[in-house]
Amino acid sequence: MRILKMETKDCPHCTRQHPVATMAVEETNIYKGVKVSYEAVYEYCGVADEWHAVGDMISQNYRSMVAAYQKAVGETASADGSPADASG
């Protein structure tokens, strides 16, 4: 786990203004029956001691999971997780 950014802002989790850390963490999930590990990005609310994803983090985390799956099975696919067009 590592801190990518720390900024004082209105926390979307607890609605208070305080330092909120953007963290990269190692995540493990099952995707299409395959166990994959990848780096996911979340914000951490120290007031509530909770992790949450906001905005593009959800999409970014999904794309990271799909990329880890593709690497694990040797599949080539587009960034959104759909099969790549073989015609090029």
C-alpha cells in the first residue's frame, strides 16, 4: 500500500473537510473464474477509517482488474475489457 496523493478537501465519505489520502493497494479478485491480483486506487477517510472509490477510480480499478486477467490468461483485449478486433 502506498500514498499517491494527500490533500485536504471535503471528504465524500464523511462529508467533513480533512486530509484525504489517495492510496494504491494490492487487490485480489476472481474475474471470469480466474484469481487475479492488481493495483487498485482508493481514497482513505481517516475520520471514518473507511476506503472508498470516487469518480474515475471505479473505472480505473475495473480496467486494472481486466488487464490482470488478460495477462494471466494470455488474452489480448481492448482497454474496456471487450475482445480486441482481430482485423487490426
